[in-house]
Amino acid sequence: MDRGGDAREGGRDGAPRRGRILLDALRNAYGHTAVPPYAVRARAGAPVATPISCAELEEPDMTSARFTLRNLEHRLATVPDPRHGVRRSARASSAAVRRLALLQDRALQGRG
């Protein structure tokens, strides 16, 4: 991975990033929403952040602790990955980054 100065860097402490995006690989705690698929959560029982289908989301017994290191292998062998095919609709983030930069510039100039 290129560790040079680019759009991925910026301070975690809220320091100005000047158009750069913070990618925080350590967001793996209670209440954090940016968790990569199949990340082991920092909780008792080693729950794993597992992609689920919309139908599974509606199941009454669905909790964030349902899939663990102990049962994930069975799930992966028996249930298709709900993310299958998602790359077909993926889009580059460059246009969104440009739009955010424009909005930030306007806000800093008081034209919000």
C-alpha cells in the first residue's frame, strides 16, 4: 500500500484534512458504524460483522452477535454471500469527493 501523502490521510483528532478522507481501520468498537465485512468485533464471544440479506434483517432473533468465529464457517458454506454482484453497481467516489470539496469551499467562504 502506498503510504505517501494522498487523499487517504488526515488526522484522527479532527485536524483539517484539506480535501483528504480519513480511512480509519480501527473503527471496530461498540457504536461505530464503519465496520468492514467479516471483521471480528471487540466483544465477548468474538462476534463477526457479517453481511446479511434484507430478509435476515427482519428475523426476530437477528442480533449483531449472531455470527461468531465459531459458527461463521458453517454460514459461509451454506448461505450465499448477500454482497454477490454488488460490484456491478459500484461507482467511483471521485465525483462525490469533488462535490464535497466544492461544498466545503463554499462553506468556508460563507456561501453555504
